[in-house]
Amino acid sequence: MNDAEVASLLAGCVCCPYHGVWQASPFAERMVGGVRYALVAVDPGLSALVLQRDDGSLWFLPEGDVPRLVNSSVEAFVAFNRAYEEATAEADAYEGPGDGLSEDETVDLVEQAGDTLTEALLKRFGVLDAEAVADENSFWHIEAEELGYGM
């Protein structure tokens, strides 16, 4: 897949939780540990989202640190973004448990709803690209938890 095709697929990722600036094709390159990466998004001074040229996988590259897998392919990344966008819409539509409950009961129910959303999203991610969420410190695992906490 060439850079223009990758950029075209990534253009549809409007709800991506990565806060960097998406780069235009052709992508600049960076070598890390002898591996060639294309910079697809950059958060200057903090991190980059990079495409491994050899296999098409996407990686999170913290400044001065080692790359961490985001997705095994661009297509998986796009699918995760769609799932994340749907979960975000569900979280935004959540109206809470209603009236007549104590503050503690309300907090408990909201936390349960957030946990349920997180678990469902992680399950969906696991079906799409299990390796991307195998580690609880992975990019998507953390983003799913943050979405649930935001409820």
C-alpha cells in the first residue's frame, strides 16, 4: 500500500483519540532501532503515530522511547476507529441512571455503565485485532478505559 492509499484510509478516522497532527502523503520517514517507519501523525515533542514500512502495522512512538503496537494493519486501525466512534456516540448519549437515587447509587450506576461500555469495546477490539489490545497498557486499551471513565 502506498502513502496516498494509507492517507486516504486514515482521512476517515475523524474520531481517533490520537491528538497529533495528521501528515500528508508522502510521509516523512524515521529509523528507530534499524526499522523504517513512516510518520502518519505527529504530536511535536511528545509522540508520533508511525507506519512500519515492512509489514504495514501502526505503532505509537513516544519521543525518545521504543515503539508500541497500535494495530497490525491500517485496515485494523480504521476498523478500531469506527468502533471507537460508535462507542463515543453511545457514551455521549448516556443520560445517567435517572432521579430518585442517592449520590452514591448514582455514582455506582454511572461507573457500572462506563465499565460495561469499556468491556464491550475491548471485546470488539479483540475480535478485530487481538494483538492490539493484548496488553492492558496498549494504546487502544487505555483509550477504551478513558472513554468509560469519561461517562
